[in-house]
Amino acid sequence: MAKSGSASKVKASGGARSEVTRQHLVDAAIATLQDRGFAGTSARAIAERAGSNQGLIFYHFGSVANLLLAALDAVSHSRLEQYGTSVAGTSSLTELVDAATDIFQTDLDAGYLTVLVEMIAGASSSPGLGPEVAARIGPWQEFAQTAVESSLRDSPLAALLPAKDVAYAVVALYLGLEMLSHLDGDRGPALDLFAHARLLAQLIERMTATTTAEETT
Amino acid sequence: MAKSGSASKVKASGGARSEVTRQHLVDAAIATLQDRGFAGTSARAIAERAGSNQGLIFYHFGSVANLLLAALDAVSHSRLEQYGTSVAGTSSLTELVDAATDIFQTDLDAGYLTVLVEMIAGASSSPGLGPEVAARIGPWQEFAQTAVESSLRDSPLAALLPAKDVAYAVVALYLGLEMLSHLDGDRGPALDLFAHARLLAQLIERMTATTTAEETT
DNA sequence: GTCTATACTTGGATAGAC
DNA sequence: GTCTATCCAAGTATAGAC
């Protein structure tokens, strides 16, 4: 349905030029959420960073809220994709914790989690934003659940701790650690925690091995 | 009793009338943070709820940010006091989890944690707000650390998990659970988690008892 | 179709009324 | 000392220019 040469993309505003502008605005929205927070991410603040006129936000996205959701989409997709490849290479609980540590460090340093936290906390400020944000956080919980399931599959803990509940806690912890680390400007305590989680993972694996050995005896 | 002579009090403490107005504004700020979020908590929104003129906020508190900090102070003090009495009555890990469950449920239903989350997330929007908020979250971590220490004192887990790190995680988890529950409008998953934590606490206590018995044999 | 200039609303803060 | 009327900056959104 490409009309003329310039209109090959799917969006209502379909030109290549439009796509570039949209991308600039999304990038600027992410950056602004990261260092000004939700309340500081106004159309003017975003546009200034993008080097665009603020009116473009309403032309391309209809509202600031829609642009912010597009920004959340971009971060969410890009991170979940990365998570998938990182976790695919793990086969034990300890390796999963190692992968999670790397992921968390990157998320923290690059401010990806900040975008999530600001959007979740900011959702209550804007009518109708809540469900939209929730729909974009859902995949994070699904991903966490899958990762937890495959790592606890052979563990006796699986009976005691449903993967869904553990995944919910993992995502909550992730968000909470971002909040505290960001607030203090110190990622040290959070990383210490991952180090301890690794030790705990090793302990659990040893216990599991022992249990299995006893059962097969 | 409207005015006893010409009021002789200074601005900050003021007369009884001033104190009433301040309290109304603090209460309204808390309520507004809870259902409009940080970004929606403007001087006008607060004043409307308090039944006051918005200029009063600047007269009594100097700025909206200062009023919000006073609101955070009020919530923080009142909750930590409650936590203290609740946890004082516990002597085992299981009882601690029970107390935490009650506390969490109240926090969630009454929106106390919402105030914390909104202030933490909103802190990045306002220059200089971060350290002020951090100073008011610190006591929460100290409280959590004390509670964790007294409950893990006799446990072999204490060597593996420093109370400070566990407390950091507990506070982070608390905040994260509030965010997710609030976003979904469903506290069910979070409460399920507490139920599982209780089972885990019982398991740990049984393991600890066994270990102790073996050691004394 | 894409973008800019402009309209109108809301927000923070204060000068001045009581 | 306490509160209100008013000011101006910043916000969203659109009408109209290119």
C-alpha cells in the first residue's frame, strides 16, 4: 500500500524524514526521563534535547504520554531482547545469577531501569496511563518467570516457591534496587547483594546435589 | 481565640492557627501524592484538597518541595513508630514475617508506601530533593537492619547474609512490591509472596533447630 | 506530509490586603 | 502574623505556514 516513493513506512506519518524525527524524539524522551524524571519530562524539555520544535511531539505522537509510552516500548524491547540472549547461555542457578548481575549493572549504568521506574511511578499522574504501562511491564514478569522456571526445574525449592511468585519478587526487587541505588547515587549495596545471591545460589545447588544423591541411593 | 493580641510567634512554629493550617496542608499533600502521583501534586491540587489558598503553601513551607518533604516526614515517622511496636512483639523469624505481612498490607491499603515511592521517583525532577529524600529513607533501612539482625542472630544464615545487605534488599523489595501492586491495582501477588515467605521462614527455623541439635549432640 | 508560530491553561511564587 | 489577589514562567495542544 505504499502510495508514492516517500511513503513506504506503516505509520500515519510515513516518510523516512518522519521516522528520523520520531526516533530522535524517542531517544530524547528516554534521556530526559533518565535525568529529569517523569515530572521533569515535559514536551519542551524533550524537544530541546532532541533539537526539535515541541509541537512535533503532538504531531508525531499525539501527546507527551504517547511519546513516553513509545520510549518505554523501545527500552523494554531492547532490554528484553538482550536478556534473552544473556540468559540463553546459562544452565545453572549460579550462571543465572551471574547473568543477572551483568544485566543489572548495565541497566543501572545506562539508566534503562530508571525509565521503567519513572514511568511506573508517573503513571498515577496521568489518567489512563496506568494500564498502558502495566501492559509493557507484563513481559518483564513473563521473562523472569521463564528464567526462574528453567533454573529451578530440578530443584526441590520449586515445590515451595512457585516460579510466578518468585518472578514477581525478582522484578519488584529489581525495580526497588534501581530506586534505592539511584536515590543514593551508589550502586555498591545493590551489587553486594548480587554477590551474596551468588553464594546463596551455590549453596542451593550443593544442597540440591546432595538431596538428589541421597534420593538415588 | 482567633488572635491573642498580635501573634508573637515566629514563622516556622507560628500560632495554633498556623499549626492547624500546616497540618491540613501536610495531610492534603499526602492524599494528593497518593492519588495523583508526584507529577500531579501541584500547589493548587494540594490547596484545593486542603480547602486552602495555594499561596499558603509558600507562606508556611516556602515551596511545594518543602511541603512534600514534610509530608514524607510525617508518613515516615508515623510508620516507623508503628513498625517498632509491631516488631517488638516478635521473637522468631516466622513471627517477624507475620508482622511484616500485616504491616505491608496496611501500608499498601492506606497508601503509605505510595508516598515513599512517589517521592523517591519524583526526587530526580527537582534539584536538591534527592539528598533530602535519601535522608528520610535511611531510617527505614536502619529499622529493617535491626529487625533482620535480631531475627537472624541465632541462625547460621547470618554468616552468609549480612544483615545490612538483607535489609537493603527488604526495603527495595517493599518499594518494588508497592510499585507493581499499585500499577496493577492488585495486591494479590504481593500477598501470595508473603505467604510463601512465611513457609520459607518456617523451613529455615526447622533447619536451624536441626543444625543446633546436631551441634549439641 | 512535515514543521513552526501562536493560543490558551496550569503552575510556582510574591506583593500587598486584612 | 496570616491569607488572598495577582504576576509571569512553563505546560499542552493546535491552527496555520511551508
